[in-house]
Amino acid sequence: LFIQFTSEPETDVAIPDVAGEAASGMNFGVLKNAQALGDAQALLDENRRLIRFDLGTAVNENLQVLLNG
């Protein structure tokens, strides 16, 4: 069983479309979520069991809730 924890950034940072320029079509939060979804799909494609916990933006608080049942 694979356990995946994800979270949302409290503040997000844009990824420039071109190095040195401000224009951006994506941010690191989107990139991180895409990576997590890809990792999960790769595991599922190999018939691996997976459970995902999205801890939102209050990671410490939500993790404590999860651990305390």
C-alpha cells in the first residue's frame, strides 16, 4: 500500500514561460499537483494500491487531525 500526502501552497509562485520574463501560464502548485497525480496514476497502472490524503493549506493541523483519528 502506497500512502500519498499532498497539500496546497499557502502562497504560490509563478513559473515564467521564458527565463527572465514575468509572463507565466503555470505556477508551482499546479506543477506539484500534476506530479502527484502522475505518480498516483503510474502506481495504479501497475495495480499498486494507493491512498491519497490531501492536507489542504493547513498541513500541520490537518495531519494532526488525521493522526489523532
